[in-house]
Amino acid sequence: MHPLSVRDVASLLMIPVLFYLFLWLWLNSDPDLQPGLFDFEEDDTLGRESQGKAKDSNPDVEEVAEGEFDLLRERGLCPPESFRLATMETCMPWLGCKEISKEVTVHYMLGQGAVKQVYKATWRGHTVAYSNLTQQTFLQDFLHGVEMLRNMQQTSHAVQLVGSCHTTLLTEYYRLGSAENIETILESEEFSKFNNIRTRFNIALSYLEAINFLHNSPVGTRVMCDSNDLFKTLSQFLITEDLKLVLNDLDALPEVIPEAQLFVKCGTREIVSDFVAPEQLWPFENEPFEDSRMPSYDEKTDVWKIPTVVDYLLGNVNGSDVVRLHLFKVHQQCQNMDPKQRPSAKVLLGEYKRVRNMLFPQ
């Protein structure tokens, strides 16, 4: 073996020096230039998106911890049968007929559905949504919606009740409107900087959390029947200022009680749609529809629709296809032809949180 020359020794010594110099330059360079899963834009409100893989976590422990925190936070807002709008400092009891007739000023109509008309109104200087029954034919639907709302005030997943009187309902006002406007909102000058995959995934997550709440509500397992197409489904939700979805239209939420063999049918007319679950369609081909022969179904009809809704909410921003890839398998399970083989909303929510923790670690 030939002895090493001075040049050979110098060359060998330069290798670790160059390596550590490169490492130092990379770690101190602009994070945006470092390779990662997504090329995110900087978000002033949400902060810069973190990259990399989160540590393994116990989903059961995480779910309990998050659930307890949410429960304490939400119940700490106001005592039962009271409310506090964002513009208020203290809680107030729900408004009754006397307060509504004397203190509420109705301004103009925001929209109208089959069951109610919705107006923008003010109460003591605070903006509220004022809803009136459209016609007596839908009285029971209207009263059902009010009752559901009264029983779902311990969560942030439903619109806040302000008061009610016979066929009048007051709720919190959301200036961004319903979720069918989500694309317009995210493309607007005010919110365009938030139009990224993290924001969109959180919007989808809030939608799924609301469905999970309905399936495990204080008044039993409820099915969202007003959802025969994509935009009808989105119209049941309002958009909050921090770009989350909350339940708003609760007029058609029948209860499923499997142990009592009590299932539901969404309406008495035939449903013709490629959006709904297959068990919601008339199963007897070439025979006229008869409601009495139409089989009933359960909350898994909501689960069938989740992949289509989420696909729309994710949009076509940078990284949306990566999220779709991670959700592909569980979304396939959601649209199993056998409802019993579909995951529950709770199981699905756990999978979404796993994907969130992996792609968007805090």
C-alpha cells in the first residue's frame, strides 16, 4: 500500500468540512426553499404550515382529551337556556315572545326555503337572523327544527339559539352565509389568502364533526334528511368567521333507534338522485313507487354522502390530491353498497384526525 500524500490527506479532511458546511447552510436557509410534502403559502392567521410526520398518538386518549376540553369550553360559554353573541359581554336568557315583539327590528330577507323565510334583524343593536314559518303546512317541520335547536346548544357544531316565539325563531347571524357559497368566499379578496389545503381540510373536518354530533346527539341518532343533492346538503350549514361549518337547518332530523328496530325514510316521495345512498332509491325496478313498500334505512345514508361533500370542500388547491389519496381507502368504505360495512361517523372522524396529525402537525 502506497503512503498517502499531503494532497490525499487534505482531500479526506475536506469531506466532513464540506458536509457540515452544507448542513449548516440548509438549516439556516429560507424554510420555503426546503423540500417538504406541500409547497404551502404563508398564512398570517393560521401560521406557517408545519411539515413532516407527527409522532404516533393514541387516538382513544386524544379523542377523550379533546372531547373533554371542547365540552368544558362550550358549556362554560353560557348556562342552559341562555346565549351570548360575539358582540355581547354577558350571557342573556333566551328571548321570548315579549322581547321579540318589542325589541327586535326586522330589516330585509336573506333567503327562503320551503319551511321558513329568513330575515336580517337587530336586537338591542346586535345583528340576528329572524326566521318565520312560510305556511301552516310545514308547522310540524318548523317546530321540530326549533326543538332540535333547543336540545343541541351544548355544542359548537350547531348555530346558537337566541330565542323563539310560536312560529318565529331567532338565531345567531353569520355574514358569510351557507356552505354552498364556500368557493365564492375562499376566492374573495378578504379570504383568498386562506384558500389553501389546510383551511379546506379543516372545513371538511368541521363538516364531519357536525355529522358525528348528529349521530351521537343528546336527543339520539339523527339522520340529515334534507340532503338529496350536494348543494342542498351544503345549504344546511353556515360558515363561521374562522371558516368552519355549523349546523343551521334542523327541520328534518328523524331519529334512528336500532335496538327498537326504528329506522327512517326521508319523505314520502320517491328520491331520484345519484348523490344519495343506494338504499334511499326505489328498489323495485319497473314498478311504480309506493311509499308503503319503500324500505327504511339508518344514519349510514349520511356516511355514504361524506366523500362527495368532502371532495367538493377540498377543491383543487395545492395538496388537495395528496389529502384525497390519504382518504381514498376510508372513502371507498363509506360508499360500500352494504350500509353495515360502512364506518360510523365516529370511526371516520378518528381517521380524519389521524390524517390531519400526519399531514398538518401542530
